[in-house]
Amino acid sequence: MAYEQCLDWLFSRFPAYQNLGAAAYKPGLVRVNELLAILQINAHQIPSIHIAGTNGKGSTAAYCASLLSEKGRKVGLFTSPHIYDFSERIRVNGEPIDQQSVINFCVRFQQLNSTIDASFFELTFAMALAHFRDQGCDYMVIETGLGGRLDATNILTPNVSVITNISLDHQDLLGDTIEKIAFEKAGIIKQQTPVVIGEQTPTTNAIFEHISSNLAAPIYFCEDTPSTFDELPLTGYQKKNFQMAIVALNQIGLKCSKEIQQAALKNLYQNTGFFGRLQTIRQKPKIIIDVSHNPAGVQHTLPIIEQECRGQLFIIYGASKDKDALEILKLFPKQAKVSACLFSNPRSKNREEWAATGIATIYDHIDTAINTIQEQMQTQDLLWVTGSFFLISDLSTEKKIF
């Protein structure tokens, strides 16, 4: 099989959430346990850091992986979704999984003629575990897909668990209240395993403390941990995410010096491939791309954007059909010039759906949107491209500036 054939097989036979939405969600751990058993993959062979939460999972995972890399460890990083290519989901010290390894895994599973109806995500997770084993990784940093308790990754017994924050997102799958979502995310807390909590609220604290107490799991709240990196070039929620990574590594006996912290940030892209979160792709006028796609993410990001903007703020927003775009649009500053943009994934809102929100300007492609708005901008203006990962994935290669 060729690489593209393998990807077609993965996406078509085991449809991804990114293509079908809720219809593709297959919660539960039975299939993934069966899958790992027939593939002879030991999920507990490599020490791991397991990360759940509504927002910030990807950046916290990247920070953990970069810190580990700078400490000389060989580290596997499993995140989702990808932006440009499937291989981004599975990396070792920043290097994406090679095409031949993807082919070998798919062929091996097909040759087993298994009746296991594994999901796309379960297969991808199993592929990551096999790759990290074959590469001789010292640590794995694993981001959950959706939720935590019934997420395929929850077969792990990690060295430390991390829960970034809790807000309303994917209510159709995880529950329609903060309490229900917190309970699902808290499912990654394991017996006598330290857990790091990124954001405190009375509601979620009570749930986390109750579950960790029942499991004799030491619990650490980042807000109670003194910051040791005030001079590092981080702002807003990214500062909190970086702090979570440092606290998590502390719990497994890997303290990070100031020099390690600085190097981890400087070499973040090389160590992890981290991209698309508050990423400046052009200066003068400034263009920032981001994947804040729910109200909590936008509320965390907006103050940073407003601080960066010295003139007129332009916003390009792209969203999936299942997202309440009006809820997000209400959060944008009234003086901002907001336009909507479609993306190529079939889950994109269409023109009619965008028109119903009252947005007057709707673009068919992100490159067209950026090029058109750029012509209207003055040097001090700022363009914020935000929303779905799928919007950012349509960005042409020449616009990627690292």
C-alpha cells in the first residue's frame, strides 16, 4: 500500500471525528484493549504523562515534550487533530512518524483479519504506542481525544496526570454541565498517581478533590504553585500551560532549570512541531493564526490579541456546523472587522449558515480571505485568524512562517 492509500483506508473505514462529528464518537475501552492485545502492544512499557482538559491540552503537551527533550530524553508526543498531515499526530523529539511506519502498521492490522471495529482514533493511538516503542522512547506525552474517562488513551497508567481546565464544549458527547464534563475529564486520575490541575473553580475543585481522595492520588493545583519563570516570553494562558508542564515534570522527579525552560521555549517547534496557537505568521501588518474555537478559548486569547493590536483589529473566523458561532461572535470586540471563512472539511458551516448569523463578509478560502484583508490593513493593524483546526489546515504552505 502507498501512504495515501493507508490514510484513505484509515479515514474511510474508520471515520474520524473530524469528518463525521458526533456520529464517529465511540467511547469505551473494550475495543482499544482488544486492539492492543492482538497487536501485542504494551501500553505500560514506557513512562507517560497523560493530559486532558477542554482547552490547552495541545500546548501543555508540547511544553512537556519540549522540556523532556531539552533534558536529553527521547520523547514520544501524541496529539490531535493534525493541521497539515496525519503524521503530525505522532512525533518523536519533534520528528513526525515516517510514511513507511504508517504503512507497516496498517498492513499488519489488515493482515490480522480482525473483527475488532476499532475507531480511527483507537488505531492512531495504537500506532503511536507501537512507534514510540520501536523508537525506544524514554517517555510518552499523550493527549486525550475527547473527555477522559472513556477516551481510548485512558488505558494508560501514567506517571502523572494533567487536567488543564474545564468549560462547556462537546456537550452532546460529554454532558451539558460543568460538573458532568469535569467528571469525564477526572476519569484520567489514577490510583496513587499525582494529578496536576491547571485551573481552579469551586465546582471543579470539589469534583477533582473527591475523586483524587478516593484514589489516594496526590493533587497539585498550579495556582498554588509559585511561578519560577516570570521573565520568560509568555503571556496569558500559555504562561499557565507552561507552568502546568513544569509542575507535572516536578512530580516525576524531573526538575527543570531556568536554562532548560528557556531552551524548551526557544526550540519548541523543532522539539514538538507545535504550530497554530497564537502563531505570528507575518509582521507589519501583524497576522496571528490561532485555534481558539470555543468560548473559553476565545475569552483566554482575546486579551492577548487586544494587547498586541495597535490599530484596527480584523478577525477571520471559521467554525464547524455543530458550533454555536453566535456565542463566539458576541465575544469579539464591537469595533473589530469580523468576516467568516469556509474550509474544505465537510463539517464546515456553509454560506447560508454564516449568513444566518448576520455576518456580511464570507470568504470561500482562507488564503483569499487573508490576501484580501491584508490589502485593507495599515502597518499598525492586526489580523487574527481563529476558529477550527480545519480552517488553519487550509492555509497554503507559503503562508507558514516559523
